Amino acid sequence: MRPLIAVTGRRAAQVPILRFSATLAAEAICESVWAAGGEPVILHPPAADPLAELPGRLAGFDGVLLPGGADLEPARYGAEPAPQTTDTVAFQDDFDLGVTKALLDTGIPVLAICRGLQVLNVALGGTLHQHLPETMHHNSIHSVDVQPHTKLRAIVGTDRIEVSSYHHQAVDRLGRDLVVTAYADGVIEAVEHRRADIVAVQWHPEDRHDVSPTDAALFTDLVDRARKRKANR
């Protein structure tokens, strides 16, 4: 049987274009997990209580994927909102931060993507650049330099890769127990946790999982880690 991979869900956005984008992103994530051999399952955030029964709910999964999404509320990392920080959703922040914190001591394998990386950093006490200089915006295919002797380097098998990203925020102060595993133009593009089984990237590997071996490798790695956990349970 395929290992079960929880994909943290999103509440319907008020803005139609955001709702449409979130739907497309969820489809791409699920297709990527399926192609890698996993069974993607949306982890629904219940409206009445987004943190209800989280430990028990997560225990039923072999792996978790924290996907992209809207900006985090700056108050979550002790900052005032910049003019460019938009579309924050307190409910979604509660859920995503709650899931991330609940995962840290479980041993469940995790892949975090874009907002997922930022949520991880904030959950561990880090902060974010709310708006990168225009020259550093990554809204295209660009190169990323992968650090040696890291989990990410072992996954992608090379020191430089091409990635698809579109983000105007990034890690500022690094959260505790995180290690930087990739940079682009001085911007942190990937991290991993020193103890927990967590790999996080700022780009969107689901965009090109079917044409880029290094992007596909991230999903294959998550499913492989989940399969090992499943076998040992």
C-alpha cells in the first residue's frame, strides 16, 4: 500500500483569484505526491477549532507535506506589517503553525514548500523578510546553490539546481535547530531541521516535478522516508 501523505488544507479564500490559485496548487501537490508513489490526503482544518485533535490526526499519517500559500501575519514573529504584506489569514496561521509544532517530536517525515518553510521558521522562533528588494524577487526559473553535506544535497545529487519560485518574502533570522541548505542571491532557499525529519524548500517543486529530476526527487524522498516509517510502525 502507498504511504499516506497528509497535505495541510486551506480554507476557501475570499478573493476568487486566490481561491483559484490555491486549488491549482493543491492539485499540483497531490499529483506530485501520487507520481512519487504516495497517497496524498488533504488534512482538513476544521472551522470550529483548527487545532482540534491534531496529535491523534497526525499519528495516522506516514508523512506530511506543508504547502505554499499566503503571507503569515507579521505579529506571529513580533513585527509590524509592511505595506507589501497582504492576504494574511489568522485562521490559516493558527492551523499551519499548530500542525508544524505538533510534528516536531513525532518522527513523521516532512517536506515543507514555500510558505511551509516560512511557517517552520516562525514556529521555531525565526523571523521573515516581509518584502525582498525588487532585484531579489524570485518569480521565475532561477539557480539555487545547494550546500554540501546536507540532506538536500543527498536528495538532488548536485551543487546547483534550477528551480521555479515566486515569493516576495524569505527567512530573515533563522529559527532554532534549523540549518541552511541552499541559497540564491544571498537569500535562504532551503533549510533542514537538526533533529526532526524535516526538509524545507522555498521554491515550488510541484511546478516541474514531471520534467525536472531534482524537483521530482524531493517528492520521491518524502515518500521513501514515509515508506520506511510505515514499515517500522
